[in-house]
Amino acid sequence: MTLQHRVAQEFKRRFGSPPYAMVRAPGRVNLIGEHTDYNDGFVLPLAIDRAIWIALRPRDDGRVRVHSLDFQQTIEFALDDLHKGAGWAEYLKGVAWALRQTDRPVRAFEGVVAGDVPIGAGLSSSAAWELAAARAFSVVSGFAWEATQMALLGQRAENQWVGVNCGIMDQMISAAGKADHALLIDCRSLETQAVPLPPDTVVVVLDTATRRGLVDSAYNERRSQCEAAARFFGVKALRDVSLDQFEAQADQLEAVTRRRARHVITENARTLQAAEMMRRGDPIGLGRLMNASHLSLRDDFEVSSPELNVMVDCAHRQAGCYGARMTGAGFGGCAVALTRSDMAEQFSRNVAAEYQAATGRAPNVYVCRATNGAEIVA
């Protein structure tokens, strides 16, 4: 039974009738463009076929009541009396709070929710929660769905209600993803371009079974180093520094700041090149850029981990692999590989076996399909 059917069935069991509507919002994996988002740069993620599903119907008493199949827990809160707490309910409350800061009508609902986006793996389960909640509120409240605006509201909920200082990429791809495509996102203008995956390729997510832990201090340190480099070059963000300009003045930067800036500047260039390779249908060129991205993240930005490096090395050794790199903030979580579609299953088995033999950890490997962003499915 699919997760969609499980959620619908549980709704009918609890409420005695089929749901008024069902919505889904996907997690994501980033093909290339890492630590560029908060430098006003470019990212190239795709929405994956793992999502948060909500079956729901409207309520007229101003109270949101939702049962989670994953946590076997029911939460309830009043829209006009929102208070911060802890746990999965905060994504629903945060989105309700963000919506109520606008002039949109916000109506309550009740329903059942479940998801299959792994938590803490760097696949943006939090953004999937936020955009599923936004989609649910739009259905029952009747306001128009504007993907970019909903992404910004989801980010506001994450930043100001949940308390995580994320960029815009995760919410944008969960809101605006397109089936069989990645989305080139300009993190300054929020303009997007859908670019097709190369023919006969699939994306494979390689979960190292390690989690990032407390990396806020390292993340904030990287941000401050990037900001210092931007000040040196006299620009708003490193996105505004060309490779030629960087190379002409790089030796005047302190060594660590120089490496951080080099990663961001070259990664922005790689991301734009990767989109062009995809438009050409060139998986070999795309794979080379992914490989270069990993080396830059490992050596210049220093956000990889021993397990991520082992996973990427295992992927590179397999037949049918065009390229592989760590993905996400780093220090643990997932790598991503581009492989031939007809060799993906064998690739997945071989990588999992080699990684486990090398590390003693059993990884999770997902062959992914690029899907649409948040949508109404029933």
C-alpha cells in the first residue's frame, strides 16, 4: 500500500468519510551549488519522490487538529492563540503564524499526516513539512497558490518560528519543483529555470547513516568568512566576484578566507555550467562538475566528513556512475550520484556493500525520480 493510500485510509477510518483534499510536498536533493545560497548565488536542486502527505477537511472553529501516523500522536492548536512548543507540530504552527502575518484568510483544518522524507539526512524534511502545511491551508482557505511567495513564508516559519537560519533553496524547490527536471534557482532574484535531467540517467541519494549533529558554529563561521571575503572585494556578496577578479587579488586574502571564497566563486560557476550541460543532455560533463564540487567542498570549504568521502569514493568506482558529491550542509548526511538509469540498481547494491564493508555502517540508498513541487493530489 502506498503512503498516499495509507494516509487516505486512516483519514476515512478516523472521520468516517474520504478526505476533502489531499496534498503532498516533496523533500529535495541538491545536484550542485552548495553553500552558495547565503552568498546570493545559484543552486540546482530537484524535488524527490519522497514527501509529506496530508489528507484533510476544513474546520470552522478555528482549531487545527492533525494526527501523525509517523509519530502516533495527535496535536491540536487554535489559530488565534499560537504558542511555540517543540516537535513536528511547530512546522504547522509556524506556517499558520507566517500566513497570519499577511492579509490572506487562514481557515483551520483537521486531518492525517505521514511522510517518507528521512529526518536529519539533509533531504529537507522540514521544508516538505512547511510547504505541505502551506498547501493544506491554501486548499481550505481559498487563497491563490503562489509558489515563490509560499516558499518565502515557509522560510519565515523556519527562521522565525522554528528558529533555524536556513536559506531559501529548500522551500523554493519544495514549492516549485518540476517532474523530470532540476530547478536552477537564483538565490538573489528568486528567478527559476527548469532544466531537464540528461536522458537515460537517474539521481541516486546515498545516505551515509551519519547525522550532522551540532554544526551551527561551523556554519556560522563559514558565513562570517564569506562575508569577510565579500567586504574585501567591496561587493554585497561573493556572487558578485568573478573568477578572474578573485585570482587577481586572492593572494591578499588570509589563507582560510581565501579557500572559503574560492569554493563559493568556483561553485557558482560550476552550477551555471551544470545547468548548461543538462540543457545539452551531457551527463559526462555534468558528472565532472559534480566531482569537482565535492573536492572543493572537501578541501576548500572543509565541510565533508570521512564517511561522506568514503561514500563518494565508492560511487566513483562503480560502472555507470557519471559523478558523485556530498550534498547538503555537510559534516554527515547524504551524498548524491548521477548514474545510468539501466545500471542504477546494480550501482546502488555495490555502493551499499562497499560502504558498509569500509565503515561498518549500513547506508540507505534511494534511486530518486524528480517530481513536482507542493500540489493537490486528490
